[in-house]
Amino acid sequence: MELRQEHAPSIPAEHAGPGLSQIGAIVYDDGLFADVLIARCAAGLVAAGYRLGGVVQSNAHRPGRRRCDMYVKDLFGGDEIKISLDRGNEARGCRLDPDAFARIDAWVERAVLERVDLLIINKFGKEEAHGRGLRPVVAEALIAEIPLVIGVSTRNLCDFLTFVGDSAARLRPDIGAITAWCQNAIERGARHRCPRRSLSVEA
């Protein structure tokens, strides 16, 4: 089944399409949809033999609970941890486990140091919008010229564009379009970093 989200907000037209950008932004309204989409794209790229770093998120629903349990997986090392705290159905406010994010930061930093083919970050969230979270390691990846795919919610889009400037390409929210952009970005990055290395890309 092809995942597709209608009415996704637009990044300015001059940044649309695969282009030559190092950053692919998947802008979304529905976070659960985006988590599934990004995780499926990552799984396909791993199956094709690419070395990925970063994190993808899965969400497990439990009977009697209004909100799901949230897990993230390290694409480079394979570990998975729960990032949501169980504060009950009536709890309000943030329920993310702050201790989990120290591990996520270390995962992403390791992937950057290992110079993976592609870095995937499931979301540029509220923490990143305020200059915290994974923002520093995302900056490191860009400096290292590692291609990056990142999910961005509509409410954080302005902060994201302030962070990356005019360097982001909007990716259509379907698996085929995102996968094609990732393969092309990986090939461009491989040629730039190591001219003798070539990666075959499926048509």
C-alpha cells in the first residue's frame, strides 16, 4: 500500500522537488502518518543495502489508553527505546522521557562520526525549534555533508526554515518520491566525498 498525505503545506516553490539539496523535508500535519511513512522508507533503504543513521519512531496503542506509547529505533545500531512516560490518561503536558533523549543524541552523533550514507530524523520537534534536542547533531551532519531526511510538522515549519535557511527541498509525502530522493542524494554525496566510489541506484 502506498502511503500518501493530501494537502501537505508547501515549502517555497524554488525549493520543491528533489533538486540538489542536502536536506529533504517531509512536512506534515499528522504525526502518526509521518512516523509510519518515514519508518517504511528507512526499512526499504536498509533492505537495499544503504548505511543509515538517525532514528525512526513507532507508536503502540494499548487498550484503555487515550494516547499511544512511543518508541524510537536507532537506524545505525539497531537499538530501540521507549521515549514516552506513562503518566495516566488524565495527565497533561509533555510526557517525553528526558533521559531517553541523551541516548538518541549519542546514536545520531555516532552515525555522523561513522559517516553513514544518509541520516534520517523522524521529526524536527518543539525541542529543536527552541534550539535544543537534536539540533546540534543535525548541524554536525550538514557540516559533514551527509544527506539528511527530516520530518517537520506544520507548527514547527517556520523555526525549521529559520534554522536551515533556503537549503531544504520539499519531498512529496509518498514512499516512492522520498526513496528516489534519498538514493539520488546518497549517490551525489558518495561522489563528492569519494570520487572512486559509485553506488548503483535502482530506476
